[in-house]
Amino acid sequence: MIRSTVSALALLALSAPALAQEVWISNERDQTVSIIDVQTLEVVDTIEVGARPRGIMFSHDYSVAYLCASDDDTIQVIDVETREILHNLPSGENPETFVLHPDGRHIWISNEDDNITSVLDVVERRIVAQIPVGIEPEGKAINHAGTIAITTSETTNMAHWIDTETHEIFQNSLVGSRPRDAEFTTDDKRLFVSAEIGGGLHVFDTETFEEIAEIRFEIPDVHPHDIQPVGFRLTEDMTRAYVALGPANRIAVVDIENYEVVKYHQVGRRVWHMAMSKDETLLFTTNGVSGDVTVIDLVREEPIKTIQVGRFPWGAAYRPAEG
């Protein structure tokens, strides 16, 4: 009887369809999330969500997606298999971006209108801390050790270094005008911060907190005012950064060992953010004004497809195959 049951379960597991690799795109104006199948590079599903969806990411086990429904003042939790909204979580006012702590339990949120960083416990479903930061907090990052959280404040032009245990700011770093995104290198030795209006990608030493480099961008026939670094991604091997340049309609490829721009890829209009496949062979960019996603083959170093999604795509998150 036991053997029969085990065999039946094994057959059921073999017959169950494997989940495909997907990229989830938040569409700010449509109040939807578009789901792209990575193999076919087509939109395979669209989910209706809360008002003004922006930041989007997955839990560490990829079982649920978290979404900032900014105008609803909530974080929505979406089941990846059923595509259903399971429940809403408190977020503080106007959540824009967030980051999941390595413990998988705490989400650090930028509350743009309140000049606050909120810390959300997803298990207890409550805000456990609110930390005053600069004006218009935007970018979020947490180091891989889980000890330092970063909030960038657009109007204050600062990156705030926050102790994740005490919830206190212990360092402030001046950045170029209107800092947007932030990310630590894999070894946690450097912090990168983009400055949208300042036009650069700033690099900080995480031990001294000193700025060690600023990467600038120049594109023929594009006015410098249109070169506005916003979202970016660093590769695991710490050799490349891919930087969205907003109304310049370009992705910059940066050698982060030498801090040099090596290439530009033309994409759709007003590129905001991006998601990278786990094997780092594909990049998916959200192009807000043109309402589409550009797919860049990072092996061939060229854009290979444009995928129409909803109006004003903003955030992007990659989910690997399972099953």
C-alpha cells in the first residue's frame, strides 16, 4: 500500500507541468502586471492589481510576488501559480520601491510622500519600524550580509546607511542630483547609486563610505539633459553594470572593474528599470513612454525583441523555472 501510494505521487509529480521562466512587469497606468514567458518572449498573462503599481519582486523561494500598489498605500502579495492576490500588507503611505532582507521576512520600503523608510514583517503582517530619512526617498538596497540597508533620497541628494538591527542611520553620503537606484556588489565591498539629474553612476567604498568613482555617460546626438541614469543591474561576477538612461532611450554597458562605458544599446522610449535572467544571458527593460519591454541578448550584445505590455511599464522582476 505504501509503495503504491509513493508510486502514484511520483507519477503525479512527473505529470505536473513545470513552471516556465517568467518576467513580471508592473504597468503603472494600467493597474496591471504583464507576465512574459522567457522561452517564447511573449506576454502569456495579465493580472489586474492595485492602483499605480511600481516596485515588484519575488520572495526568495519564488512562491509569491510582492507589488507596491502605490496609490492604494499597500503591498500586494500575489500567488505565482494561481495569479491571484492572496492579501494586502501594510506599507506606509505611497510605497514606491522596496527590497527583501536576506531573512525573507522583512521588506524595507521607501515611502516617497512621508520621507520615511518602513520595515514590514511579512509574517506578522505589520510595520515594525519607520525610519525618518531625506526628502522623497526612492532607491532601496540591502547588503548580502543583511546588516546594512540603503535608502536614497531624491531631493536631499543623499544615500542613507541604516543599521538593520537598530533601525538607525549611521552614515549619510552625498550623491549627484536626484539619486534613484542603489545596489551592492556581490562581495558587499562597493555600493553603486544612480543619479538621475546628476547624470552619473556613483560608487562608494562600504568600509570608508568614501566615493571612489563616478561613471559618466556621453551619447552622440543625445542631449546631456536627456541622459538620466535610473535603474541598473550588476552582474554576479562584478564585471558589468547595465544602466537605464531614461529619456536617452539607451542601456549603458559599464565595465565596473575599470569604471568605463563599453557600449550602449538603443531600447524603447523612457527606459526605467530592468530584470536580468538568472544565467545573465537576457536583459528585459521597461520602457515607460513606448509601453513596451526591450529584450537584450547579453551574449550577442544586441537587442533581439520588443514586447508590447501595458501603459507605462515601470518595474520588472525575473522568476526562474520550477517544477
